[in-house]
Amino acid sequence: MNKAKVEHTSASAPFTAYSRYYDLLYQDKDYPAEAAYIHDVLQRHGVKHGDLLEFGSGTGKHGRLLSLLGYRVHGIERSREMVSQALQTEGFTCEAGDICSVRLARTFDAVLSLFHVVSYQVTNAAATAVFARAAEHLEAGGLFVFDIWYSPAVYHSRPEVRVKRMANASVEVLRIAEPIVYPNEDRVDVAYNVFVTDLVTKSVETVTEVHGMRHFSLPELDLLGAMNGFERIGAEAFLTGAAPSEETWGVCVVMRKI
């Protein structure tokens, strides 16, 4: 029997080593349904086609699917590892960059930020900067569409330890997510311990990352929006469109630039 070799990789910044296994860990995520939902949100609020800027485009799955629905999508992603994994196609491009500081010297019909990217902005300065950058890339009437962790749900149903196991032909990944709640900061730090087993060599790699997540109330988002020239025109449960409640962890917010 081969003795397993254990390697430990740790990082404090999100999506460094963790990004290598991102697509595997989320292979059960229904990206087509989410892209169709965002398409419907855009259509309902007057964006029938055109150019989209995606903040936090990851490995490009949302962007490529939206391009198939007739949009031209350009993504900004902080993780260079994820950008290198993204398949750029006709209608979808992406580049490495910081959504708090990016300036592309052009405008878009809408700015998107999906899979709780806005909730990764745990400081007031970072959250304000993202709203400001979104506003700079829109003309009057343009939309900023994003989803967040919703404060009423976080307080009502406190985060719990979660375990997830996924595998493909070459590796098995076991992820343990342990939350630490900071109620006075509207923040939850999620410590991810990821154990990756090579199914051929039986070696195990350990990846540890801490992802800080901020949750938001609608009045707080309205204030951030007003500070940066937006008005909120919609808020609903992501995917279902139901009214937000204490049971709604993920809320989709639509803001229009005034």
C-alpha cells in the first residue's frame, strides 16, 4: 500500500489555492438556470440585449451562458488562477482586476455581480468602492444587478458547519466550512478546510482559506446606492423571485443609475 503524502497549503486571501478546485466543488450549481433567471431580471427591467460588465466573473460560467442568450459580456476577476481557467469565447471576455478600482473607460448597459461577490466586500470602503465603480461604468438608466447574503436571514438562521464532498476521475475533494459570526460587523468569516485526494497516487493536499462574508439589509443597500447615484427598483429571492424574508439567504437586488 502506498503511503499517502500530505501537503499543506494555506492562504489568507480568498480564491488562491482554493480556486484550483472551484469548478469541481460547484459542479452541482445550476448555472444555466441562474443565467436564465438573470436574463429574465434584465428583460423585466428594460435591458433586452447589449453589453454587460460582470464584477467577479470567476471561471466565466455565468458570462459564457449569458453570451449565448445574446449579450456581450466582459468579466473582471481578482483571481488570476480563475481567469486562466476561463474559456473566453465570442461574446465573453474577461481579465484579471480589482472590482474596487477597475476603470475601463467605457460604459455598459448593465453591471452584474453574482454569487455573493458584493458580500465579499466586508469593509465600508470596499462596498462603497464597488458601487462607485458600477456607477462609473453605466449611463443614466443603466442597471446594477447583484445578489447578497441577506441580514434578516443570517440573524434568523445562523450559519452552520457544512460538509461537501465532490469527485471526478482524478481527485476527490472534501470541504469543511466552519463559520465564525461577528454580529457587530455584519460579517461571517467562513473557514474552508479542503482535503484533496489524488485517486491515483493517494496523496492528500490540504488547502485552508478564510472567506470573509458581509450580509446586508435593504436600507443599508439603499444608502450605498443613494451615495453613488442609484435607486433601488427591485429586490427578490434569487431564482424564485419571491419577496425577501427571514428565510431568504440570497437576495437579488436591482438598482438603476439615476
